[in-house]
Amino acid sequence: MALDEFEREQLSERDKNIIRMRSITNYTMGVFFIAVGFFFMFPTKYTIGFLSKYDSSTMKMFAVICWVYGLFRLFRGYSKNYFKDR
């Protein structure tokens, strides 16, 4: 009973603004990490000189890690459960 009442509690304007800013930050960082993953997975003619110093399999593994982390950040921004632990 007490847990149900806590979940229905109205948030203050300050908490709503914090949730909005964290959500925007998570969306932005998610898109950024997905873009970094594409940068490392599919190098262009402009970046091939910079990336040729590194091992191809290591770059591909790093790209996949960036994609997974970017998807996690997008999910975290979508779920918006920032104050559930209080």
C-alpha cells in the first residue's frame, strides 16, 4: 500500500526539470556514442589515415561497444526512472 502511494506521488517542478534535462542528456549522449561507433566501424577517406594506426578488429569491437552503450543511453532517456530509488 505504501509503495503504491509513493509511485503516484506528484513531482515538483524542480524534479520535472531535472528529469527533462537528464533525459535530453541521455538522448544526446546516446546519439553521440552511436555516431562514434559508425565513425570507427566505417571509416571514410578522410579518417582512414588516423584510424590506420590501430588494429581493425579492436576498432570494430570498440564500435560495437559504443553502439551498445549508445542504445543503453537512449533506453535510459526513454524510461525516465531517475527518482525511483528515493
